[in-house]
Amino acid sequence: MPARIAVGGIFIESNHFTAQLADRAAFERSEWLSGGALLAKDTGVLGGMFSVLIANDCEPVPLFYASACPSGVVQAEVYDELKNELLRTLADAGEVDGVLLCLHGAGAAANAPDLEGDLASAVREQMGEGVPIVGTLDLHAHITEALLASTDALLAWETYPHVDAFETGERGARAMVDILTGRLKPVMSLAMVPVLVSAIHGQTKTPGPFADVMQEAKRLEASGALYSINPILVHPYLNLPEMGGGVLVVANEAEAEATVVAKRLAKRYWEHRHALQPATLEPSEAIKSGLQVEGGPVLLVETADCCGGGATGDSVHTLKALLAEAPDQAAVVPVVDPEAARAASAAGLGQAVRLELGHRLDPKWGEPITVVGTVTQLSDGAFTYRGGIWDGREGRMGPTAVVAVGPIQIVISTNATYDWMTEQFDLLKLDYAGCKFVVVKNPMNYQQAYAGVIKAAFVLDTPGPTPANTNALPFTEMVGDWFPAYPSLAIDEPVVQVSTRREFGV
């Protein structure tokens, strides 16, 4: 009989420094799948999992899967519902030979700060020790002792920007098949160093400090001595103990060798810590510098308000600076503000509006500003992602308006959405390539989104829950010193954790 492999998961990246919470609607706007709807997934991590399972004559058993745009922590009652639904579908699935979990690794709930560790522990308790559990992770995961102890193999994405979601799903499913056929007797070793930096210099395409570690990891992996080597650039906007970056190695029985390689690469990661720390400019300073650049677009990277890192997207710090320093320059600025979107929609196309805008979803990071402009576009805000982790999936900004203040076009949406390429601006047919300035709020994806047209980019220093410099955040749960809070910090050795060894029948 074919091996029956259960597939499901909960996928969200959380932020402890924002006031917003992820509610049920956040998941419903994204993915809330079970049964045939889950089994029909043919893109992303899940699509990769299903393709390998079917190719290897396994029977995929769909459980429950939910994903949401990065946000604050998940509401307690919502996490309970998600977790219980996954466990219920697992119980109803009958006897299975393995469990594949599609996870992020930086999720958090109000009642489960380590969401993935809590979920994997519950699945392990339900399945017992005789069934392998394999998980896939974002490379910005925070891998905890609970997650490591409850799973048998964890495989992380290898690219940032993330272009290998499907391939990571394939790798996860292939690991499951290898375990069930006896080709892989997994043990994991995780080596971590106390580095909490933003993702500004976290690209995996050379040159770059994190790319250097990733390239060496994949070179060693290709030699065949170790099954999988996964560098981890931890999501730094969690407020949890024992956070850090490092390397996770999955080995075939060779625990000692896995630990040696994990430690060596984690030390290499530590040596690059200063190169991982970005330089930033105040918005007004960046705009003045941008005005000296011939042509456009000049990108103003307001990473402190990154919806893809859990921020609300409601900052107007850069917009305020543009209105003061370059009011006659064409620009595009995104802002999430449901009240302003409703007011602009109610006024109608071509109408003049006076709006209080910004900092109403997460008000501790700034004050609203007053803008007077004209409504030039209205939209339902529905678009389709082209590639990446949600390839082919619909994004939902909700009711969206474009309000022009002179040549500055403000895109006011109802819901926060993840920035992959330029799908949101393309929906509205905005000529961002013809603008002098474009405000972008993702620390990495702008490099691919504006490739070929970008004239310059400046990383900004603004208040927010996803800043380029993590020193701006009030960490309370970190135990001990960490970089960059302690720039002269020295360490003796990385901290090492090893997974539980389990034996599976073939």
C-alpha cells in the first residue's frame, strides 16, 4: 500500500512590537484550506510537497492549512481554533505514515509565544514517537528547543528574496520519503550565535555577508556528506529568549559531523555580524540626497513599516518628509489606513478630500498628518501575486484609493499586504518607473521589484516595529548580551542543540 502522508500547517510571521493582532479575518483573506481545496494547491511550498509525494507513489492526506500576511501575534482564540482544527483533521485522517508541516518558524500567538514549537509538540503528542514529522521553514525562523525536539527534519528556504518556496516543499517531501524508505535516519544539530539584525543585507545572491554563509553551506551540502545545511537569519522582531542566527544541519546518523559543521558555519556567520548591520538616513536627508541623483525612481526604503515583517503599514513619516522637502516631485507612497480609504471612497472619483492619514492602526510610532488632495483612483484592492511564497494567490488590500497631492500619489489601502514585486501598484496602473521617488516598505524585495529601473535606494531611519537597526526596539525577554546592542561582544562558541533521535520502521 502507498505510504499515507498527512500535510498541513499554520504559516505566519509575527511581530511582538506592534499593537495589532492577527484575527480570523487575516487568515480568511489569505488561505484557510482543507480537504480538496488544500489538495488542489500546485504552487508554493504545498505544491512542491504534493508533487514529490505523488511522484513517489505516496498518498497525500490533506489536513488543515492556514496562512496570513505577517502581523502582530495571533489572537489566543484564533490560534486555538487553528491548532484544534489541524489536530482534529489529523485525528480524522486515520493511520498515517508521516506528517509534513508547512510552517514559517517565526509565528507567535498570545497564548503560545513559540507557535511552531507548541504546534509541533501537540502533533508529536498526538502521533507518538513512531511517526516521522518533517517541517519546512522560512530562513527567518526562530528555531526553539520545543520545535527541534518534536520534529525529525526541518528544511528551510535557501533564497532571499524567497524564490524557492516550491523547491523547499519538494525538499521537505523528499526528506519524508527518504525517512520512510530508510535512506535517511535523521538527526539535527543547530548552532546559534546572538545576532539580531534586520534583513537589509540578508540576500542569498552573492555578494553579501549572509550569501557567503549560504553559498558555503550549499557547497558542503553538495558534497553529500550531510543531508541538508540550512543557514538561518532569524526574524529579529520577536521578543523571546535565546534568539539568534545560525545554522541547522540535518544529517544521516552523523550527529558529531553535523555539530562540527553547524558550529563552523555559525562562527562564520558571527564573523560577518558587522557587515549585516545596515547604515541608515533620516527621511529628509535621504530625500535631499535623492534630489542630487539624476532621474528616478529613487527608492526610499522605510523598512521600519514593513508589512512583510508584521508592521501595520500605516507610517507617514516619509510622506511627511516628501511633502516638506520635495512637494513638486512625482512620487508614489503606500499607506494602510482603513478610515482614510473609506473617506476617499465615499467622496468619489475626482473629488477633493481632506484626510487625517496614518498612525491610527499602531499609533505609538507617530502622529497622523493632514493631507488635502484629489481622489484619482478607486479599487477593490484585489490582485494576484506573481511568484514567491504566494505565487498565484490573490492578495486583498480591500477598498483602496489613490489620492493625489500635487504630483505625489498616495496609495491608501484598507488591509496590509505583503510586498513581493509591484503587484499592488500594477493593479492601479501607477507609473512608478516615471516617478522621482517611490516609498517601499520591504527590506529586500524592492531589489528585484525595481531591478532595471532603480536609480538609487536609501534605507531610512524611522520609528516603527520593523526597523533596520534593531537597537531601536525594547527587547525585554532576551537573556544575556547580543549584537548589535553590545557591538564589542565576544563569544567563545555557538550554542548547540541536538534533536531527538527516533527509529522508524521501513
